[in-house]
Amino acid sequence: MDVLIIGAGYAGLTLGALLARKGYQVLILEKRERIGGRAGGERDEPGFYWEYGQHSHRLAEEGPAYQVFQFLGEKIEFLAGEYPPMVYYQGGLYPRPGSILSIIQSKMFSGWEKFSVAKLMIGLIRANPNDWYGKSVWEFSQEKISSPERIKNFLDLLCFTIMVPKAEFCSAGELIDFMKKALRAKRKVGTPKGGSEQTLKKLEQIIKTNGEIHTNEEVKAISVKNGQVLGVETANNFYKSKAVVFTAPLDQLLSLLPLDLLPENLINYAKNLEHTASLMLYLISDEPIAKMGLIMGAGVPLWAHFPTVEDRSLAPKGKHFAVFCWMLERGKSQDSAHLQEAEKNLRSAIAQMFPGYQAKVLSEKKVFVPLQNGALLKPGQARPFRPSPEAVKIKGLFLAGDTTNGQGVSGDIAFSSALKAYQAVLSYLSD
Ligand SMILES: Cc1cc2nc3c(=O)[nH]c(=O)nc-3n(C[C@H](O)[C@H](O)[C@H](O)COP(=O)(O)OP(=O)(O)OC[C@H]3O[C@@H](n4cnc5c(N)ncnc54)[C@H](O)[C@@H]3O)c2cc1C
């Protein structure tokens, strides 16, 4: 075996496909019964495709996922994105401003606020992200504009575009990097036709040309001798491999190896890793609850989308569903009182946005998501502080996934880290 990959999420599958295309023999071991990890979904008997995770790709044709597919000689087919993104702000819905001009035209801001917001945006676009990865957007705003507290909701909204709900703990470097790319991009976001099923199937097909994926097979230990990886152990097998790549969130690596084999800074990073967690409500109806693009909350950690309006393949004929998500406060995902409060807030926000929506709802699904984004993009977990593929310092053992050093946000990190790991593995195997 050339390369054994632990985990069949986007990072593991992308890496597997890249290596298989290059002619290497790969085996992916996945502990769950299905592939996709946090991007996975399933189609039920009536014909709904439930995506329990990643649904869209930032920067569409210019983003890391699309670029990886191009590298593989494939394409992601995106929906046209007919409906504009919206903002939920102080109880109302507004078109989301995506340029300086649209900020000036937006009814969300007063005259003074427009001036501050525009000044801040110009400051962000002009800044060098490398100077700001270790500082927060709040610190950036204090330096660049007067009275940033007067546009605090807008600052939180900007941070929420990279899935950090508050400016106080959002890495300014990450936001600057994203904003620069987003303002230049032709499309800010692309949603795959047919959901993640499309992308996952394409990756799976490529892997199967020169490799295998075993689901329901959990890696229990990574075997290392004299600083060199030998392979991995599962409940019933030992797999010998020239290289092993771990792609799940890094806190989960610590149980697979004796800790004295790992560098201290990596252990500290993994032990203190901060994920995001959410509460999701899927509302099923005969007609759409709304026809609009992604809604993001300004000052409230809410997002929502209506996938079946544009993509009829995700629901049986005549049925629709809407997805509403409330991101939980840091460190409170295990607190049942906080979960109850989050649900109450989410339901009241839905009622405010869409009065009378309940009359349309036929049934609902409530899902607690303990791990949404592997790394919250706070200053200490911004890109330069996340481990590179070779950070374990064991020959033949590499890292990828959305808690490691890849570009972008959430799923983008999984794709771009897989590309980095691919280069590291290639160079190792060719030595
Ligand atoms: C509700 C939700 C919405 C999201 N929306 C978006 C979005 O719109 N855009 C975006 O970019 N991102 C989004 N994300 C984030 C995105 O889904 C993740 O960043 C991405 O899927 C992470 O991929 P990964 O391969 O790094 O990790 P994972 O998907 O976690 O994959 C790791 C895999 O490893 C397996 N594994 C772990 N330990 C072992 C072991 N010992 N042996 C074998 N297998 C193991 C796991 O079961 C898992 O399948 C969303 C996430 C959620 C939950």
C-alpha cells in the first residue's frame, strides 16, 4: 500500500483522489457507515437529500474546491444562484451589501454608519493579512475607525461570513484575506447541483480507479517505529503503508499515538482546539417558506437557506425544506439551558422574518451539530498558527483537514490542506 488515509471527509477524499489520479495505491479508512464526514448527507425513502453539513463553496469557480476539481480534470456544476443573499438585522430582512456602492445604497445603515462601514471596508481591502492574523477584527476596527461600537452589528456580520460570530474573537488576517478574494471574485458562493452528493460521488469514482474506501472501519492506533510510520491498526486488521495521512480534526489524533512521539506545540494546539457547534432546524413544507438566497444574521449567530427552491433534485415532487441554523456560544455546546435558549431564539427569529410560517410547516427535524467548523478562525487558530502537513515530525505521517494549515474558511481549508498534503506525500514517496 502506498498511502493510507484516515477519514473519508472532504480532505481525505480529495487527497485520495489526487493520489489515485497520480497512480498511487490508496486505502481510505472511515469509521462511519458513510463517506463525506461533515459534508455528508443521505437520501431518505420519500426522496429528500439531507445535507447535514457543507452545502456551499465560497468563491465558487475561484475557490479551493473548484480549483482542486480542475486539477483532477473534473468540474463542480454549480447552481445559477438566482436568489440574492440577505441579512437578518434588527428583526428585518435586507439585501446583503457586497460592495462599497451597495453599502452606500443599503437601508441597513444611517449616514454616519455608512461612512464608518465604507471606511472600514477600504481599510480591510488595503491591509496585508499577514500583519493581522494574530489580532482580532475588533482590534483592527479600533485602530482604523472612530467609535467602532456604533457599527458593532455590521462588524459581527462581516466576521460571520467566515463563520466567526463576534468581532472580538475573529482573526482580522483571516477576514482580510477572505474579503480581498471575495470582492474580486465573479461569484461569492457556489452551491453544487444535487448537493454534496455530486462532489462526493465524483471524488469516490476517481479513488476507486486505483484504491479503496472501507467504511465502518475505525483506526484505533497509528503504528510508529524508530520515528517512521509503519501503518495503522483497526479492530481486526493491521494495514502496512509507506505513508499515513490523518485528516480528522486534530484533537482526535491524540488518542491514536503515544503523546511522547508528538511535538509539544502540536499537542497543545490539538488539546486547546476550539470548534464551532450549532443547532439546526429543517422545516418541511409543500411550498417554500421563502424564495431567497442565504440569510446571515448581523449581531445574531443565525444563518438560513432554502435549498429546494433552486434545486428540485433535493426533495420529492411538490415538497420543500428550509434550513435554519443557530451557532452556539463558545464553550456552551454541552449546556442544555443554552441549547434551549438557542432554540427559542432561533424560532423567534424565524417568526420575525416569516410571520405565519408555521401554517406552512408539515414537519420538522431538529439536529444538534457538536462540530461544525473544525477550527474557529480566532487569532490563535488562524492559518499561520495551524499545523502544516509535516508538523507531526514522524517520517511518513502527514496531516490534512480543516484544523490544519489550508487556505480559506471551513470546507475550503479541507480542500486546500489536502492539496498541501498531496505535495508533501508526493515529495516523500519520490525520495
Ligand atoms: C451544518 C454544517 C454546515 C456547514 N456548511 C459549510 C458550508 O456551507 N461551506 C463550507 O465550506 N463548510 C461548511 N461546513 C464545514 C465543512 O463541512 C467542514 O469544514 C468539512 O466538511 C471538513 O472536512 P474534513 O475532511 O476536514 O473533516 P471531516 O468531514 O470531519 O472528515 C473526517 C473524517 O474522519 C473520520 N474519522 C475520524 N476519526 C477516525 C478514525 N479513527 N478512523 C477512521 N475514520 C475516522 C470521520 O468520521 C470523518 O468522516 C459545514 C459544516 C456543518 C456541520
